[in-house]
Amino acid sequence: MNGFAAHGLDEDAFGEKPGNIVQAFDYFPKAKPQYITQTSGGGKWTVAMITVSCLLIFSEFRVWWQGQEEHTFAVEKGVGHSMQLNMDIVVAMQCQDIHINVQDAAGDRILAADILKRDPTNWGQWVDNGVHKLGHDAHGRIVTGEGWHNLEHDDGFGEEHVHDILAAAGNGKKAKFGKTPRVRGAGRGDSCRIYGSFFVNKVQGDFHITARGHGYQEMGQHLDHNAFNFSHIVNELSFGLFYPSLLNPLDKTIATTPNHFHKFQYFLSVVPTIYSAGRDIFTNQYAVTEQSHMVGDRSVPGIFFKYDIEPMLLTIEERRDGFLRFVVKVVNVFSGVLVAGHWGFTLTEWAMSVWGRRRKSYSDGVLTGKASFDD
């Protein structure tokens, strides 16, 4: 019909030559390049498919690289008798005028002042060290602006995960508090830095900072009320092993007051936590609410941290799929895009051909009517 027979050709002449028996199982259709037509529509669909494939593959790579976090709550089975408390706080009063004590639900009283270090310092040396005030949202809940999930890092994706927390925690080496800056100018400083670590009973307790002669009756100890100033900066407040690179809700916060009789109260809910990603670290997180108000001269002003230990254990584990599974997912994504793109291109070509026939039919009808009118 087309002159193929005159040259001894048939339809089979356009295919591959017969080969071995394995060729009979070939499922993939093939055509010679000279019998393939490239269109602008097919090029557009190809570019779209490549773009979508790249975006989806990048998304899969991001999920695989970051891993997936699993949060598990369970009742803490172990019996803990003590817990480490770490603190670094600057109070706008002289060191000798401050009392630091812990009293817990077991009735024990710990003279923390005998354990912690107290260094004279200047208030102005700390206020410009990246501190911020606590805020509150529309419901009155505290907004700290910092937290365990706001670490400063650069992993390329703008979020941090368990591996970032483990990296910030270090290799488990015993951390030390930084040295107190030397007092500028003459004098002994206008504030006191209180810092260090000590152990408390693992029960509900109250850690408080009060003025000398107030809160506890002591012979010959009474501080002039005009010397009261419980404005403070919390550089560190954490429970468990000391990891200075991990930020807790009260870290780097400042609270000031112009009143001599002022009471700051922080209510902390401590949750034992295990972070796991190849290695484990056991620590504690806490949520905090805050109340501060002016009190009368018959009340005890000061800074009070009331903490309670939750009877649960939070485990945050980071898992990552194997590389082979990641490759399988990428192949599935790419194959799915190819199938969807093929169907999209086929439907588009069909719709364009239907639309073209309708336009041609309409144009022929108009021209025929025009010719009849002229006759």
C-alpha cells in the first residue's frame, strides 16, 4: 500500500531482529528514533515531571536525613532518691545579705548557701548578655522564647532534632560553670552571682532565695528593708546532669522590680526524659508558670522556685530508615510521577485533538454558510 512490498519490506522490518529466547520475555515496547515525534506539549510535560520528581525526592531525602522522632510516655519504673539541681543566678543584692535554702515535702532542709558559690559582681555585666524577659500569651500562659527545641545550630533545614540535642550535650564529660567576670571599677560590686550544683530529694520541693533575717529567725540578723532588691537574672536552671549548651525555659531570662517587698514565684513541673539516637542521655525537662507581685511588709519577699517531679518517663527516640529502603522510596516516587505524567500527557493530547476537531467543524460550517449566501 505504501510501497513497502515493492522493496520486500513488511511491518516486522521496523522492529529488532529476532534474538535468543530471552528476547521473547521483553515487556518494554521500543521504537526507532526516526519514528518518534517530539512535540512542545510533550516537552512541557517532561519539564513538569522532572521538577515534581526533584521536589518529591528532595522531600524524601530530607525526611530520611532528619529521621523520625517517636515520643513514648511510660510510668517511671526505677526508684530515684536524689536529683541534681544546677543553677546560675544573679541577684541585685550583696552576697552576705542573701539566704539560700531548699525545703522539700520530706521535711528535709538543705542549706544550699553552704554548697553553692557566691561571687560579687556588677549587674551591668550581665544584662547585655543576651537575656530576655518572660512574656505571656493571650491566655496568661508563660512564653519563655527559649526551650529544648530552639537550639542554635545549622543543619541546613531550620529545625533541630534529637541528634542536635545529643550534639549540644557533648560526650558526657563533666561540665563546669564559667568564671565570674572581674568586678569593674572600685568597690565590691552591686550584685551577687550564685552558681553551682547540688543534690535534692526527688520529691516536691521549694528552692528559695530570701533576705538575711527574713523567712528564718536568726539572732542578731536583720537586714534593712531599703536593701531589698530581688531583681534577678537566671543564666541556668536545670535538673539532672549539667549540660550548659542545652537551653531550658528559664535560661537567659531577667526579671526586675522597683519594689523592695516583691515576691517572685516560679512553678516548675519536671519530667524525666531520655533522648536516644545511637546513644542515650538521661536528663529532665520542665514546664514553668510564673507569678510575681508586690507584698506587704509582714510577708516574706524573695525568689521562690517550687518544683514537682512528674511520675512518668518521656522517651524521645530518633530513628532513620536504612539506605536501601530510602532508595526504594525514591524509585517509587519517580515511577509514580512518570505514570501520572504519562496519563496527564495522554489526556491533554486527547482533549486538544477533540477541541481541534470541534473548532474545525465550526469553521467549516461558517464558511459553507457564507458561500451559500453569496450565491
